[in-house]
Amino acid sequence: MCSVEKIVRLRHNLLCHVRIHFKTKEDLDIRAFLFSLQRELHAVAFLNQGSIRTLYEKRVVDITSESVQSHAIIETARNFALPNTAEEEENMDRKPELQLSFKGSMTSKIIHIYVQPFDS
């Protein structure tokens, strides 16, 4: 089972940083992945009148957003990062980790959420 640890309740309009790590035995079709991911993220940004940047380096995808509802970014990234079932993960042969951090404008406290993939 996937475990999700939320340390603090999320608020709207936080600076948001999402990092997706892929541990794959085979090469990931990153262009198709990024195309789908960016399409979803930019739709979220458009609806919330914010901005989102996506950067890919090797097997890490970095997503940075400003003035966007954080929970929408989390749900979008999680949908792309985590397989629905253990069988799907085996079929896709990827073991992603999704790390998110948020920084509010009222405090310097950073909120960490860690989504752990299925046990291998």
C-alpha cells in the first residue's frame, strides 16, 4: 500500500515545489510523460491564474509553482507519479518517489509531504 504522510494542513496559494524521482530498470518515455504532465499542470495554473515551471534532469522531474492552489498540484503530480495498483507498478517497471515542499508567505516553516511508493 502507498503511504502518505501529511505533517501540516495545506493552504491555498503557497509556494510549491514538487520533485518526482524515477527509479527505472528501463528508460522512461520522458517526453510523453512530460507532455501529459505539463498539459495537466498548465491547465491547473490557468484556472488558478498562477505560473508553473517544469524541469527535467536525468530521472528527476522538478515542478515549481507560484500562486497556485497547492492541493491541485499535489493531486496532479501524484496521479502521474504513483501507479494505481501493485500490478500496474510491476507492468510499468518504475518505482517513483514523490517529494513535495511548501513555503507559506506568513511563516518560514517548510511543510514536507512524502508519498512513498509500493514496497519492492
